[in-house]
Amino acid sequence: MRIGAHVDSADPLAEAAARGADTVQFFLSDPQGWKAPKPREDADRLRAADVDLYVHAPYVINVATLNNRIRIPSRKLLVGHADAAAAIGAQGLIVHGGHVNSGADLTVGFDNWRKTFAYAAETGGFKLPVLIENTAGGDNACARRLDALARLWDAVGEYEVGFCLDTCHAHAGGEDLLGLVDRVKAITGRIDLVHANNSKGAFNSGQDRHDNLGGGTIDPELVVAVIRAAGAPVVVETPGGAAGQGADIDFLREQLGGSPAA
Ligand SMILES: [Zn+2]
């Protein structure tokens, strides 16, 4: 079982070592910005490392929106991130499911997702798996609740699309973690990565506020059960830096019976 953390992008391998992690996730550019990622000078070292890498796409990306001034740059930025993530040998690129503005037709949002994969396919497709992540909030989200997720997968099903399940987002988004993996897999057929986070916000609060696994409003054993059922690599996106995340990783290893990375 590969277990790691979301870390600062300056030196991800040092961050992995500081946490005893064999997996790291990081940003390749400002998560709140529109700048395309620059090639990394440590690309060779990252590619050769014994640590599995995941890249999280910027939060500003929203390929579902009906606002073309956001949608068009979003899909371009997503393709740019896929190229850059592939260049460092990443296993996957995580991107939030996105949303449409209130009053807009969510059906168009799902079709905009399909168009995103069609757009990438024109140039040979995304260079690594794109993992769509469930989100916590909003009434017009493409991947908050499973009824929407099912419609999203109907739209993008012809492409190889991956899924990242975030336990905080599911709980805060109003999906019970008990049995969730089976319900998700019935839709997506796969879970490629678990974001193991506790939630400061209550069930169905819509709040995207991560907490350490022993804190928050989720029974940590439920998070462990999700990981076990998913059988996928795990990334914690929890607070507290190397100490806080390291403790979360240790807790998961203890519960899951894995040994720490060498
Ligand atoms: Zn997440």
C-alpha cells in the first residue's frame, strides 16, 4: 500500500523523506493562478526516484463551466499540466470535478467535460491518467454527489478517465463513507487514488476544510475502511506539515499493516 502526502513543490523528495512517505502529491504552479507550469530542473531526479508522484492541477481550473473565458483557458491549462506531469514521470494528474454557475444547466457542464477529453484527444490525448476528484461544496457541482458523478461518467465514459476519492469532500459533500467505495466503483469502475483527510466541517456542510485523521467529524476507522475497500494509493492532504502528516501516515500504516518506506 503506497501512502504519502500533499507537499510543498520546492523539493518533494525531501518532503517525502521527512514524512516517511513513499508517495507525494504537489502542484506544478500556483494553485490559484493561470500560469502554465515551467519545466522542472529536478525532472530526472523525480523520474528516477523510488517515490510515486502525483500532480494536483490548479484550483482555478473549471472545465465544466459555461463561461468560455474560464472554460477554454482551463482545458488548455489542464493539458499543459498533463504534459508537465508526464515529464516528471507522475502517475496521475488530479483535477477537481468543477461546477456550473447557479441557474446554468448541469447537463452542459457534463458535456463540457466530454469536450475537454475530446479536445485533448485531438493532440493524442492526455499524456498520463487524469483523475477527476469529488468536491465538497456547491449546488451545481459535477462530482459532489454520486447522482451527478453518474451523469459525468455517462458523458466521459468513452475516454479513459480516472477517479480520485477524497474522504473529507465526500463526507462534507453529503455522501456517507460507509459503503461509498462500492457505490463509486459501480459508477466509475475504478478508484485510482484516495485523498485520506478528516473533515472540520460536519456531514453535508459543503465545507472543504481538511483535518488530521484523528481530528474532525469523521470516525478515522471509516477512512481506513474506505482505503481498504478502494485498494488504491493514498495521499493525505492534512495540516501540520511534516509532523502532522507524518503522524497521519503512521496511523494509516499501523491500521493497514503496511511497513514504512525504506
Ligand atoms: Zn483532495
